[in-house]
Amino acid sequence: MLHNSLFLIAHFHNVIIGGVLFGLFAGINYWFPKAFGFRLDPFWGKLSFWFWVSGFYFAFMPLYVLGLMGVTRRLRVFDDPSLQIWFVIAAFGAFLILLGIGAMLVQFAVSILRREQLKDTTGDPWNARTLEWATSSPPPDYNFAFTPVVYDNDAWWDMKRRGYKRPLTGFKPIHMPSNTGTGIILAGLATVMGFALIWYIWWLAAVSFVALLAVAIGHTFNYHRDFHIPADAVVRTEDARTRVLAAGAQT
């Protein structure tokens, strides 16, 4: 009964925005300081949150009602004037969502301008539970000077509860993998080959397949796959973090 109705539109957006997009926004705000070293501005973030959430309900709940009333998708005009109010409410919700998008863009701009005030000096601005928050923000190339000993699912929370102290001595060279562009090249060639197969472009499919094999086989002859970060470089990085943590503790 609801096939091709506005109920379908409301349901689809409810799932995608509420179930995917909001989770993405939460992840951006949560891990932004770990990636870039400073938090996003909380005022504009909260403003964006409330515009988005309220706009989401104002925009799509009326479409459920319209769908249940039998209104189909992609209408250019409608004859029943009683439907007008529901479309007006939905349009108001879309405007609130627009304000939410604008607030988020302002949040990024303000955060970049105020990055020194929003700087994450502890590496753990949320008093978080998982191991990435045991490192500096952003983390060093090697992530951990020593491999953490894990006893619980929420390892960092458990380590804090046990009174964990950062090691300050005994640093050794750290074995690291070298960077390579092979993965992204293989992905690009596979995409081209998939496109060619779908559209029956056989010559392009053949060329991309041969290129994909050539890159994969050629990579097996790359013997420069690792290196070591010297112990003195690790010492300098860890000493700098110790000084930052000490300065933060004093303030």
C-alpha cells in the first residue's frame, strides 16, 4: 500500500541520516582531536546538533503522514489543500537542516582559527576508554613506544583504573613498515576493470586486468618494505610529550 509513496522517502532518510550520517558526524567530532591535535569548537557543534536533529524530525516525520495518506513521490502539483501544511512543515525542517550544515561549516572554520585554545595537550580529552587515547594527539609515527599490555576490552580505561604510568626510559628502535602506493593503485585498476566489465568494454577490461596483475607481481619484488625508527628519535618524541603533560598538569 505504501509502495512509491512519501512514506518510502521518509523511511529511507530516517535510516540513512539517523543511522549513518549522524554516526559519521559523531565520529568526526570524537576523533578529530586525535587526528589533528585540537578539538572542534563545542558551541558551534552543539548548535549544529540541535539544528540537525530538530530539522531531521520536522523534515521527515510529515512525509510519513503524507505517505500514509497516499501521497506519492515526485509530485509537481497536488489538488488537496489539506496536504499543504505537511509540506510547509517539511520545508521548515529542510531549512533547519540547512542551518545545521552552515553551523558545522562555521564550526570547522572557528576551530581552525582557535586551534591553539582548543589544543589537545593530554591526548585524552574525553577521558576515553580505548587505546588510541593513550597516545599523543596526533599520535607519533610508531603509535606506542612499548606495546601496551591489555587485560580488558576497554584497555585504556582499565589501565587508568590500575594507575598506569607512562614508561620514561628503556626506549628501543621501533620496526616500521615502509609507505607504498601499491594498494591505491590496485584499487584504481580494479575499479577501472569493474567499470569495463559492466559496460562490456572488453579491451579496457583486458588492459586493466593485465596492469593489475603486473602491479601485484611487481610489488612482490619490492624488498624495501620496512625500516627502523632510531631509539634516540623515540626518546626525543617521548621526552617532548612528557614536557607537554607536565606543563598541562601544572596549569
